[in-house]
Amino acid sequence: MAIQTTASETVIVGGGIHGVSLAYELAQAGRTVTLLETDDIAAGASGGSGERGVRANGRDLRELPMATVGFPLWAQYQRQFEGGVGYRRTGGLHLFNIPHGAHEHEVRGSIEAMAMVQNVLGIPSQLLNRDETLEREPELAGDLIGSVYCPDDGVCDQTFATQAFAGQARKGRGNLAHRRARR
Ligand SMILES: Cc1cc2nc3c(=O)[nH]c(=O)nc-3n(C[C@H](O)[C@H](O)[C@H](O)COP(=O)(O)OP(=O)(O)OC[C@H]3O[C@@H](n4cnc5c(N)ncnc54)[C@H](O)[C@@H]3O)c2cc1C
């Protein structure tokens, strides 16, 4: 990739999802950005095959406010970027059974509390009993007693998304240079 010789307002180290999405947003804002990456874009934890969860269901409650901001952004990037970012809203189920030694009423209380708190924190969450869960996923079996369903949960191809952000950042009004840095 070409080496940029002019100075940049911002230098970002690392071409993973954090680095490239920040580069994209800064480039959109008209800032000049240099991205230093010792390997290829998405060579680190943001790479690899397959899709990963873009989900709120069952996460640590402290993460949920960020998920309420993230969900519409993923949908927006999917619409805006030519070819999308590899994001799909699929809905997500969090399944419950009764662990050995636990009491059923305690588990049912936990499920209800989880759905209620997630709803209060802005994550639409539906409490499903066993039959309603099996209606949604007929191949499930075992000692399932119910689930919490989040319609806004989804998945995304992390490598595709990371490379898409880098591509869009290069196209932006900013000036993205990708320099191979030595560790
Ligand atoms: C779509 C998506 C869904 C995800 N879903 C989940 C999930 O469900 N659960 C979960 O736990 N996590 C999830 N993640 C997060 C993921 O597992 C990683 O935590 C995340 O991708 C890390 O991104 P990063 O940019 O911080 O790091 P990395 O992707 O590791 O990027 C760091 C980059 O820096 C480069 N680098 C390192 N040192 C130097 C140096 N000295 N100079 C120059 N370059 C250097 C590396 O080569 C690498 O490319 C998801 C990520 C994505 C993109």
C-alpha cells in the first residue's frame, strides 16, 4: 500500500475493528488519519472466519446501554456501505434449564428478572415458556424450561466488517494511509 508522506492529524495504531471504525468516523468528519498496522487489516482478533454475535441478550448489564447505541449503527452501516458490513439482524434466544441442585422457582425468577431488566435498559426482551421457545426453534430438546428472546440481536462477519470499514475510511473525505509498522 502507498506510503503517505504528509502529516496526519490523527495516528491510529492497529487495523482491527476498533482502529478502522475510528478511522472511518474521523475520515467522515474530514480529519486526516494515518493507520499503522503491523500486518494486514483484520489480522488480529477482528479477523478469522465466520460470524460473531452483535447481541445484547444475556450480556453484562453494564454493556446494555452501549448495545442500544450499537444496534442502530450496525443497521445503518449495513445500509450505507456499498456491499454492506456483513451484518444480519437474526434475533437471539438465551435458553434456560434447571441446573443440578437449583430450584425451579429460583431459575424462573432469574429468567423473569433478566427479561425485565433488559427491557428497562432499552433492550426489547420477550419471556418465552418452553412451548413458545420450541415453536421458535423446534429442533431444541432436553430439559429446557424457557428462554429470553431479543428480536434486535444479530450476527456479523467480523473480517468482512473490519475490511469494509477500512475501505470506506480510504474513500472518505479524510486521508487514510495504511503503513505497515514494525512491532
Ligand atoms: C462483528 C464483530 C462481532 C464481535 N462479537 C463478539 C462477541 O460476540 N463476543 C466477544 O467477546 N467479542 C466479540 N467481538 C470482539 C472481538 O472478539 C475482539 O475483541 C475485537 O475484534 C478486537 O478488536 P481490536 O481492534 O481491539 O483488536 P484486533 O482486531 O486484535 O486489532 C489489533 C490490530 O493491531 C495490530 N497491532 C498490534 N500491535 C501493533 C503495533 N505495535 N503496531 C501496529 N499494529 C499493531 C494487530 O496486527 C491487529 O491487526 C466482535 C467483533 C466484531 C468485529
